[in-house]
Amino acid sequence: MSKENIALAERAKRARRIVKNPALYKVCFGCDSIVASKVNICPNCHAYRFECDEDRVIDQARVLSMREQHSVVAEDLL
């Protein structure tokens, strides 16, 4: 399995977890990342406005699960 396929499989796995419990997550208005509902500031872009609607969280999880990661996350900066 290629590195890209492994990454997509991992994203799909996270998306399934989010879809099962969308109330535990929200979507950042700044970068469209999905973050935990307890977060006050997005760890990726430092925005502080979020969409908490469960349908929006599910839709975004499905979108993100089907494409490669485009955003820079904290682990990329280490």
C-alpha cells in the first residue's frame, strides 16, 4: 500500500469516527478543519469561529475523507 493510500485510509477512519459522534466536533470557519467541540481556538489556523451544526460536521468529514490533506497542522511544524 502506498504512502498516499495509507494517509487516505487513516483519514477515512477518522471520518467514520466523526460521523458516528458529530456532536463531539465542530468545523472551523477559518480553514474548514474539524476540531473537538471543546476547542476554543483552531490549532491549525488560530480562528475562533466554528460551525457546530451536526449535519455540517458530517458533510465536512465526508469531504475531507476523500481527499489528501491540504492544511498545515502542528505536527508538520516539528
